[in-house]
Amino acid sequence: MANIRSAEKQRRQAEKANARNRAGKSRLRSALKKARTTAAEGATDLSTGFQEIDKAAKKGIIKKNTANRYKSRLAAASKRATAAK
């Protein structure tokens, strides 16, 4: 238990941020899973997956390079599935 008011406030703020980040991470994972299945089917429209990745990077849930890596791998998977058809 915090003894100082500012420490108590920081704890409350950290809890809120933690909940926000957890929800954002969950939303990103769901979007990635959906995007991967559509990419595996050979769909060329990956814009919704890309949007969620960009939003997560903008909000600081994932880093910029991580977002670029996810998008690159999604595009490559879609390209492979399209070529296989």
C-alpha cells in the first residue's frame, strides 16, 4: 500500500493504462488471427489487418518495427497463397 498520495495516484494510473494496453493487445491478436486466415485463403485485401496493426503501433502497444514485420509477413503469406492457387 502506498504511503504517499502521488504514489497512490501513479498506481491508479498504471492500473488504467494496464487495462487499456491489455485490451488493445487482445484486439490486435484477434485482428492478426483473422488476417492470417484470410491471407492463407489467398485474399489480396489485407487492409483491415494492416489498419489494426497501424493503430496498435500508433498507440504504443507494439513498436513500429514490430508492426512493419507483422505487415510484411501478412503480405508474404497472402502472396504465397495466391501463387499456390
